[in-house]
Amino acid sequence: MTTAELDTYRQTLVTLGTRLNGDLSQLTGEALHATGGEGSGGMSNVPLHPADLGTDNFDQEFTFGLMQNQEEVLSEIADALERIGLGSFGKCEECGAAIPKGRLAALPYARYCVACAKKLQQRI
């Protein structure tokens, strides 16, 4: 892989990481907001109806799941940037073959070629 290609992937990863960090900050604010309360016209932060409480709990759990996914992707991005520095970016960690550029364009932090990713997925 050429230096120009590596620079392009580095910039793509940094841009994606920056965007995801912003999204994560917003999700954190949403997940930790007070439910009910003055925003809904009440005087306390407790929802008035059990269904509202259930909806609030579901929304919060869903947001926490999104946050966890974002954190995992950010970790993968950091690892991919490290691989660029080490000179192993774009090589499958399982078989050592080059990861196709189409796969890296779609998933710039990919660790595995498609064949090895399928094999690893089947083990799970």
C-alpha cells in the first residue's frame, strides 16, 4: 500500500473517529437526562404513568446499547490507526493476505479479509 493510500485511510479513520466521538457525547447526554419532570410539565422527575416509566427505561437502555457500539467502533478505529503506524494496516490478521480496497473503503478499520471474517463469525 502506498503512502498516499495510507494517508487517505488515516484521514478517513480520524474523521470517522471525530464524528463518532461527537455522536457518543450526544448519546451520553440523552442517556443521562432526567426523565419526566419540568420538561413534561410536572414538578418532579418521576414519570406519572407506569407506561411512561417503561418507555423511558427502554429508551435509556437502547441508548446505552448504541453507546456501547460506538465505543467498540472507536476502539477498532484506534487499533487501525496503530496498525497504520506499525505498517500492518490492510493485512488480514488471520491469514496475512491483503484486505481488498473495497472492504477497506466500506469498513476502514477492518482487521480481516472477507473469507477469514466469515470463518471467525461462524465460530461464534
